[in-house]
Amino acid sequence: MEDQLTAHLDRGWDLAHKGDGPGASACAQRALEIDPQSPEVHNLMGYAAALEGDADEALDHYRQAIALDETYFEAMLNAAEVLIAPLGDFDGAIGQIEEALDYAETDEEIADCILLKVDALMAKSDLEEAKRAMKMLPDGPFNGPTYLFLIGRAWYELGEIDKAAPLIEQAVKADPASADAHYYLGLVRDEQGDGRAATEALLRSRALDSSRPPPPWSPGPEAFGLIVKTAIEKLDLVLARYVREAEVYVVDLPGAELVVDGVDPRALLVLDAPPVEDGAPPRVRVFVYQRNVERAAGSLEGIDNELSAALEREVTAVFLEGQKPNKEQLN
């Protein structure tokens, strides 16, 4: 029985690391039938549920794994990740990370905890505490290029470009297939004033993103279009009037030509108000980038919130910059 359990777990993790949530879940379910009290099984079930976009179920399984083994470091970090995103429970995540730190033994495990804590603190906009947390990072060296990128990204997000740049440059060289590393290299180059190098890195990031399959919970075109329509309808009246009659186009990612023109390849959406002839009604176009929305949302349930927030930001930036509109203007 033990051999069967191990075989199901090994197969499940192999599928999970390939992004196959349903396959991993099926393996975990078979393992659960063999040993329902196995913390490793519940950890895998949680990971598979997270892949399928069910953060609540994932967290339930991670907590069950920790209840069965109070020293289960991996399950603690997995729980913290879903608490940060998509659940947005940043204080809960920090508490879970602090618990995990008590069991961290290697430099890599300590770094995993600190970097997750920094993510949670930045999500809370507590940048000073995040900078203090970064000082707790071990000196390394660490195993694998992932840490180069994660530490470099954290420094970039904290505004420490000089600290971020060499780490991200090393991460790109160590893992040239990392879309994230190329993306942040583009951001760094832009901050350094090297526009051409920034564009090249961002185009490479876009190309790598385009080669990734959509998440298993990705809605089809019609379903996603309905979500977009609903998000527009739910906008505040002051904002909605600008996009109520807009032409809406859904594509996977911004086109390469737009990236060259300065559009972020990971933008969630872009509003466009092209000039019209005198006396003609205004024309507004909304381009929504489904893969970027899904990346930001992390789950099917999170898409609506991400779209709503992006629409509010973009409408405000394009139409209301410098204005103070009020609802009386609609009367």
C-alpha cells in the first residue's frame, strides 16, 4: 500500500508541475483513498485545487496537512501563497509565514519565507517594513536561478533599482526562458533610461508569455466576453458613461507593435479614444487582454475584481485626469 501511495503522489506532483490540475487532483484522490490521514496527500490536493483556481479548497487542504503535521513547512508556505493571492488575506499570510520561519532550516527555506513576507507587506503598501524584512535574507549563495529573480524583483518593487538590476540580469542569463525575468529586465532597463533595451526585453517577455498555455480554469471567448460586459455594466455611473457604448475587443495579449509603442505587454486592458470628425459622436474602444487578466486574477472567481479595478483606473486616467466629476453631471 505504501508503494501505491508513493506512486500516486509522485505521479500527482509530476502532473501538477506541468500545470495539469485535474490530473494531479485525480492522483491525489486515489492517494487519499489509501491514506486519508496523510499530510502529503492533503498538500497535493491543495496544490491541485489552487491550479484549478479554487483557492478556498486549496487553503482547506493545506490547513488539514498542517493539522496532521504541525512541522509541515511546504504546506505552510503553500497556504501563505494562496492567502496572499488570490484571497488577499495579507495579515493571515504573514502569520502563517512567521510560523513557517520557526521550522526553516536552510538558507533557501529562510529566503522562501522572507520573500513571501515581503510580497504580503508590499501588498499592504507597508514598504518600510518590507525593506526591513529584506535585510533578514541570508547571504546565499542559493541553489538555482529562481532566487536571483525573486530577490531582484523584490528590490525592484521596493524602488531599489541599483540592487535589483544585477540580480535580474543574472537571472535572465541563468534562465533565458523565464518570461518573468525578461519582463523585469525590461522594467529595469526603462528605469535606467535605455529604451531600446527595455523594448527588446519586454518583447521577449511577451513572446514567452504567448507560448504558455492558458490556465485550466480559463473561460472560453463567449464566457470571458460576458464577464467583461458585466464588469463594464457594474462601473460607477460617472465612469460607466464613458465606456457604455464602447467597442470591446478581447485578445490574448497586446500586439508586439503596441509594445514597441510603449504599451506594457502585461497590461490588463487599454482604452483608446481615436479622433473623430467634427460633429460625430465620440468613439471609444476597449482592448482587453485575457491572458494578462487571468495571470493577475489567479482564479476564475478573481477575474471580475481585476477587470473592475483595471477599468476604473483606465477610465479615470484617460477621461477624468485633472477633472472632478460628480454624479450631478449626468443629470
